[in-house]
Amino acid sequence: MVNIGFIGAGTVGTALAVRLKEKGYPIMGVSSRSLSSAQRLSGMVAGCQVYERGQGVADNCDFVFITTPDDAITSVASSINWRSGHRVVHCSGAASIEILEPAKQGGARIGSFHPLQTFANIEQAIQNLLGSTFAIEAEGELLEELKGMAVALEGDWIELKSEDKPLYHLSAVLACNYWITLVKLSTDVWHSFGIPTPKAITALLPLLKGTLNNLAEVGLPQALTGPIARGDLGTIKRHLQALKRASPHLLPLYIELAKHTIPIALSKGKITDDRAKEMMDMLEGEI
């Protein structure tokens, strides 16, 4: 098994190093712009040597993950003397393997390995990583090696082309990051009836968890609930009136989300085409 090293010791790099080590992969070296970050990773992974520079990692490891911020990946790849036989892999969700072209020019095989997961901090990253799906861009032997890593990490994998990466990452942002935005906006609405954000989050969490459970158990479109799923015109009208009164800045967002929800409700089969049109007409009338 090839020796693995990390250039960059942030959240993703540390989680990968810890979990790969647990699965029997030899993690032999780390460097980071922050020496303390490299030392922290090394302290969590037995046998991992800290190097002052990325070149030290490359000189002593055959397989190198560049887990720096995305904007630094190309400059890191350009700063190192690579050799034939090196595997160089980044973990960006949005960038293609083209940003590793300097490593390819040096004789390395290049790829990307992105965990489709949310990492709020290192502890959560380590906890969440196992079982994730990994988006892989690579060719030949390296592609198979990365697939094997995904399986070793108890996850699944999807293979992407360079042109797929921005839309793939955008989809993750919609599902994960903007969900947090919606929860924040939801808790802001609670302020209008005197409930502070922490209490609102506590109250909403069982609902959010129940929604995820429904999605896992019955999928789309069956997981959709609520007034649009029921074709409840009266409730939707009350929502619109309340927003105009208390939170008019949210009205365009509510309408746009509602319009995108109507086709899901139709697919679920609980509303008729006529009721869907009535709801759409009501929403369009507010624009």
C-alpha cells in the first residue's frame, strides 16, 4: 500500500487522515501553512511525520492529498517537484482536476476526491465522514484507488467529469448551506411572536429531523407535506397576508419556493391539476 501524505491540515484533511489511518492506510506525512495545524493532525495519526514544507511530504509519500483552501491548490501544486508515479489529489467540490495541471506536467497522476458531507469543525468532520458519498474525478489506476478509498470509508462514490463539478457543488450548496439559511429565516419569523432564536431552533429541530427521516424512508415526492402538498388554498392565503404584515421582505422568497413546490405536490398525487393552477394563480397574483 502506498504511503499517503497531506499538504493542508484543516478540517477535511484532518478528518480524511484520521479515518483513512483507522482503515489501515499508512498516513506518513503532513505539512501546513500553520505548523500548529500540522502538529495537531500528526498528534491524531500515529506515525505521521510533520514536514516544514510540502516538498517534504512529496519526497516521502507516493500519494499526496492537497487539502488546502481551493484558491491555494494550484500554487501548491506548482511549488513542488513531482515525479512519475506520484498520485496527487485535491478535495475541492467545485474545482476540476485541471487545477492540478502543474503536478501532471511533473509526471504525476491527478484526481479529485470530494466528500459530499458537511463539516462544521474537525470533531464533526471526523464523526460525519464515514458513510458519505465521494465525488471522484480521475482516470485509470488512480480512479480505482479512489473508489477503493470511498468503499473503505464505508461510503459510496460517483464519478464526475470536469464540466460536472460546478453544478454538482451547486446542488450540495442548495441542499445543505441554503437549508441553514432557510432555518435562520424561519427563526427570524419567530421573533415576531417573541420567541428567541435558541428556543426556536430547539422547537424546530424535531420537525427538521422528522423531515430528514421522511426523506430517507419514502423519498421524493412522498416526503413532501404541508399546505401545498394538501392543496390548502386558505392556509397559503393566510401565509401571504401574514408575511405582508410582519415580514414583507420574505414574500418574494416564499412565493418562489411555493411555485417550485407545486410540481412536487402534483407528482405526489394528492392534488389535482386544477388545484395546482389555483395555487399558482394565487401566487402569481402577489408578484
